[in-house]
Amino acid sequence: MIAILLFSCSSLASWAEGSWGLKGEADSFNTDPQPEFQRLPRQIVVSQRSDSKPHLTDFVVKSTIFSRYAFTAVSSTMVNRAYRPKDAIFQMQIPASAFISNFTMIIGKKVHQSEVTRKAKKSKDKIKEHSGKNDMDSEVEIFTVTVPLPARTKGIFLLTYEELLERRLGKYTQVISVRPMQIIPKLLVEIHLTESSGITFLEVAPLRNSKQINHHIAASPPPSTKISQTRTTAHIRFAPSITQQAAISETGVLGDFIMRYDVDRELGVGEIQVQNGYFVHYFAPKDLPPVPKNVVFVIDTSGSMAGQKIKQTKEALFTILNDLRPIDHFNIINFSSRIKVWQSGKLVHVIRETLRDAKKYIFQMSPSGGTNINDAIQTASKLLKDYIAQQDKRVRTVSLIIFLTDGRPTIAEIQPRKILNNTKNAVENKFCIFSLGIGKDVDYKLLERMSLENCGVMRRIDEDSDASAQLKGFYDEIGTPLLSDIRVDYSEDSVEYVTQNVFANYFNGSELVIAGKLINSTVDNLHVQVTASTSDKRLTLEADVMINDTRKSSDNAKGRPSDAKLLQRAWSYLTVKELLRSRLKSGSSRVKEILSDKARNLSLEYHFVTPLTSLSVTNSGDQSSAPTENVINESEVKAEKAQALQTLSKPDSTSLQERKKMVVVSKTSADGDPHFVVDFPLSKMSICFNIDGEPGNILRLVSDQESSGVTINGQLIGAPAPPNGHKKQRTYFSIITIIASKPSRSYIEITPHKVVFDGRDRLILPCDKTIEVQIEGLVVSVIAKSKVTVTTQEFISFVILLHQYKNPAPYQRDHLGFYILNSKGLSSNAHGLLGQFLYSEVQITETAVKTSGSARQQNQTQAEGSEKSKGSVAMLNIKDRLVPVVRKQRRIYNGQQQVDCWFAKNNAINLIDGTYKDYLVSNLFETSTSSSNQL
């Protein structure tokens, strides 16, 4: 007899054939041989007559945690001692964040092994129909199998799932459900923990049956718990006797076994674990001063919030207000059918008087009316944006909206898609939205996507437990920002397939996790650079991390991957999670399909059950079918995950040749030593000047962040001067960065050999290949070994020439040339060494020079090619400033074009606003307005 089971993590799938019945406990006994299989909402409880149950003889959970990645195996044995078949029910609560990786049933002598398969399109349609159901947003999911167990037969059920433990409030927490539903002879929970950096904190909390999470439990662990610990390892064993089980619960529902721990960490770039060529980087700095925050609380006061919900919300807000720091600013908005703002048009300081008035305002909130989510978010966004715009840009703050609701939109705009679009347009990547939903009537998919699209997270609050404590606990997680605008980079050409490495904020007690693959797994060290903003400065951390790669597999644990593959699986877990989040955020059906394909392929390769895959179980006699195909295409280009978000295209060969031969007529540029050229079309002339900077200097070339959202910086590299040269050294641009905040925030870093594109994800384009990438209105086009063109908002384009040498002389360096191709989209407020001239007009005048004492100046002017008559010098009139200039010629575009220009000496003094030192910035991704912009 062959049985086939289809399982998905978010919808019910039926069996194809067989004689077993797998069904939910809420259903009556089904004599139809078609079994069912599903994850149930956690509120459904097993309810069957005791005389119809097979006897459970053992329930064993063994978990291995290696560097935060947990692999958990569950084994349960049931015996049917009756002389007729009986339904055996295997049920296990698992964390909602976990992926099931295997399920096996051994019924009698037959083994039924699982396979992860591609979900049929019909199942995908079901997911869409059930979007917003709370079963996909719960903290736990319930895996349930009901199968007829033949008479006098034993059944063994084996389930494995995997998860990366998340750090919250300074601790990692593993929760294992111990609910066998019977008192059993053998019950065992065993955890093996390994953390090479050292374990600094370890506790086992009392068993928990409610949903409330208390992170500060000091009570003793459950009876029979044994803990042994070294500096880097821990072994925890929970094996209660029958008497101890009965004392805890006569029904066999013991509750959640909770283990919490933390690891040793030092100030620096963080901890990097490497195995078999894969790495996971954990970054959780400590002892940093809090960053001031601007927070707007948006609270639902519609009629459905009446009663316990509004009472617990008020209690939580009273406590949260007390935790605000004097450096913070805040406001409160409550909404129902109408929107009410506590302090109109501003955020207020945290002082005794404002806290007192705020608490009075909260106390007087009275639930009534409908739920106008759209207008509430729009009001809060405008309030926060206006406040941010008025603040000193040098003061670093973190801005966020904390949004709470218990229902779906019922007033004004009620379409989720339109609400999401309106929210995204209102926020403009300037702050984050953190959402909380209370109860079962919330559109959790709307809240989750709204938070994901705006650098926040969504959390579900269970109204049946202590909602006030849950609300306060969530605020504690985000209440202390320590860093903002974090970016993590690794050695050039040393890593690939890197997960998210740009983060909006880092909160105290949390952790940033990045995973990737080493291109060369035999390297001895990895260079890591972390840049971020603290409360008062821009922080850069760098280190060469020694790689201790454990390449030998360890097979001492049965039923799980070897220790040497756990980090590889951690990388795949993080990558699939990131692809699924990006899929949820995307509004494009084409992009969604690309993301789905990549997430599905990776899920199939690593045997993960996700919303895009199904679990099928067959018996051992059905192994003649073809093996599962490896659907990961190894020939895919670098950074597969990030490319899933893009439209990647290679133009046809004819157009490429035409584009490579085409010379773009754009004179405004910074190329060579560097030589600056500015074209003034209205004045029908060009101006040129040099900047003699120092190696390592970073120059602001264009700054228009406030209007078009574009900033361009360039870093100089030094080189010896050629023989017989008049300079001691030369400088060239080695890196050019383009920061674009519209339509979404993106970072582009260009070197002579690669283009690194960081938006919501990372993409690396080699400069020796021709390729074009289009992402949400931004286009990056690379012509192999020739140039890179970046276009944003259609009317802003830049060309970066690639100067590469096959056999460079000692004074030659690979470098870049920067050209402004189209500046129509830049505003008249644009600044920078080049940007300040885009809308200026200039004029050449002659100034008479006295004969006495001017002979040397006249001779020098004539020698330099001045076309002016004796007794006068050429003066450039710009912004009511007079600048002496002489005629020169410059060659641009690798010498293909010659420009006649008026040359201003002495580092362009009086030509540019201020001095060139005013255009120096602290790092390549700095966007703040320099002092010169205000001259």
C-alpha cells in the first residue's frame, strides 16, 4: 500500500491516494480513505476519546545549536495494542520562523520518507485567497498528522525543523513545545549548545503555557532539568518521570521548554563563523550611547478597541512614556473615523510637563467609530517629515512610527494595495514603521508588508494574554537605538551571495546577521569594514578577521546534517527568508515571480518547506521514481539573491557596439589628475581648474540630496609624478559613489573593476562584462572595460569612464573619470565642486594692468597663450566674483575630444564657493550638507 501526503506551511493540501486519514482535530472521524494534512491554528485543541487513541510510548526532542543556528529533531512512538485500526495523531508546535526540513513515518516495517516538491499553482492560488489570515502570522504553527495505525502495530514519527535564533533584549531564546497530550514512560528534551565566542549567560525558564513572554524570569527551571556548561558549550537535559509529568499536567500538556543564553562579544566588527567556505557574520556592538529618537505613537481608538484592549494599551503607553529619554522627542495620534493629534504640527521634548500632559491625553482616549488606517499613517508621516526637515542635519537621530490597531481599514481608503502605496510615498525612506496588531481580526499581511517596506517589523499581540506586557516588551526591543545607516563590507572579490548588508538601524539587545560564501575557501583572513552613525559621529570599524574554517564533518549526531554543514544551511535559511520578504514587499507581478523562483529553487535544494514548496511522503517501496532534480543553476551570475530583485538584461550585440563607439558630448567632468571642466552652454564657454588634493581625500562632486535626492562623492588615490614632471605626486579618482534616495534609497560604489549596487539587497557587477540593470527607475549600464552609465529619475545621468592599464608604469594607476551627462533633473540648489555651476552664468572681462611692475605678469600671460592685448588680463565674472583666468586646452574622453577653456589657478580659489577643503567629506556615503553649501 502506498500513501502520498502533500503538505504546505500555509494551506491545506489533500492526499493523492492511499488508505490513511490525516485530518484536523476539529473534524469528525472521516471514513473516506483520503487523508488530510495541515498546520492548525494554535487555539484548536486535540479532542478525541481516550479509548480511540494509540498509546504514546516516547516523545524525544533533541536540538543542536551551533553559532545560533538550531537544528531540532522530534521523535514520537505510538503503539496500537487494539485488534482494530485506530487513528494515530502526531502533533507538534514549531516556531513560525522555522522551516521544516524532513518528516518521516515508519508504520510497522514500512518507511515513508518525505520529499520537498514544487507547490502546484492551485495551491499558490489558495495562498492568495487566504492572505491576511492570522494563521500565517502567529508566533507558532502547529504541524498535525492523523493516520490510521493498523491493529497491533507500532508507528514512529520523525520531524526535523531548523531556525536561526533571533537575539531580543540581549538574549537568544529557543522555545521547544512539550505537549505529547499523554503521560508517557519516556519524555526527553535535550539541547546541545556550542558557541565558540564563549557563553556568558544561560538560563532555563519554568515551563510556560500562556503566550505571555517574560524576558526577566528568575525562577528555577522545570523539575529534573540538568545543566552542564563549559566556556563554549552547554548540555541541557529535561527528562521528567511519570510522577513529575503528572504533577505538572495530568493531560500531558506540559507547555514550552524555554532556554535563553547570550555570548561574549567585544567592541569591533563582530563575530564571524566560517565552515566549508560559508560564513555567518554576527554584529551586536555594546557600550554605545543611545541615539536620540523621534517617535510618533499612532493608536487605534475605533469602537472595536473598547474594553480590555484599550485598557491594556493605555497601561502599556503609560509605562512606555516613562521610559522615554530626555534626548527624545515624541507625539501621539489616535484614530478612528477621525484623526486626532495631541500636539499639532510638532514633536515635543521629553520633560515632566509633556509626559504629564501626554498621559492625561491617553487617559481620555475613548473608543468609537470606524478604522481609518490610511489617513492616520498619512498624518503621522507628514508630522514626522516636517519635524525632521526643520532639524539641524548635523544632529543624528532615529525617527520611527509605532502603529497599533486591532482591525482592518473600514473608513476612507480601505484597499490594502492603495494604503501601501500611499504609505510608501509618504514615508520616502526617511523613517521606519513598526506595527502591532491586537487580536484575530487584523489584516496582518497589510501590517507586515507596510512595516517591511518601511524598514520596520510587525508583531502580533495576543489579546487573550497580558497584552500590556507584550506591548511594553516590543517597545523595549526598539526603544534604544544605538546605530543608524549601517553598512557592512568585505574584502574586494572575496565573497559572493551575501545576504542583506545595509541596515537602517541597530537597536540595543538585538543583532545584525549577514551570511555569504567565500569565493576562495582557502584564504586565511577576511577584511571587514563596518560603517554606521552613532549619536554624535560617523563610525568606521575595520579588521582583518582570521578564518578558522572547520572543514571536517562530524557525524556524531544522527538524523541531522553534519556540524560542518550547519553554517551553509544557516546561509540558505537567511537567503530564503530574505527572498520571501522581498517577494511580500514587491508590487510587481514579474518581480514577484522572479523572487518566487529563486526562493523555491533554494528551498528545494535544501529541503525546506516554505510557502512555495510542499511536503510529500511516500513509502519505501515507491523509490523508483526519478530523484528530485537539482534546480539551482550553478551558472547563474554573481549575487543571485540580489539579482532576483532586478530586471537584468544584456543588450543585443549590435546596439552594444554602437554604444561603445558612440562618444557622448558632455564636457562637465572631473577626469585625470583630476582636471575639472565645467561647460556653460548659455555663456558659450568652458571653465577648467585643478584640485590638488591628498591621497585618501573624499571630495563632494555633486550634492542635491534635499531636492533630487542625489549625492556624488569621489575618493582620491596617489601616484608618483612622471619623470621630469613639475609635481611631486599625482592624484586620481579610485572610487566614485552615487547615493540616490529617490525613488528609493540606493548606494552605488564604482571602482575601475566592479560596481557594487546596494539597495534593499546587494548586487555586484564586474566591469569586464557588458550588462545592464534596471531597478525601480534607476538604471546602471556597464560597457565592458569602457564606462559605467548611471541614470536615475530619467533626467539625471552620469558617465564614469574606466581607465585601466594592462602593464602600468610606476606612475600609472587604474582610475575613474566622472562626467555629468544629463543634469536636467538636478535642482538649482545643487552644489559640490561640479554641481554648483550647473545653473550659473559667467562672463569674461578685461581688466587693465598698470605698465609698471606688470611686465612679468604680461609676459607670463602671453606665454600661456592669452589672446588678450598687452596691458590687460582676462577676468572671469561669476557670482559677482572676479577670477583671473588664462586660455588653455584640455583633452577629455581618453583624449578623444579637445576642449578650449578658461583656466583658473590656485585650486580654483574664488571660482568655487569657499575653498576645496570645504568639499571634503568624512566617508564615501556621506550625504550631509557641507559648510560650503551654505556659503
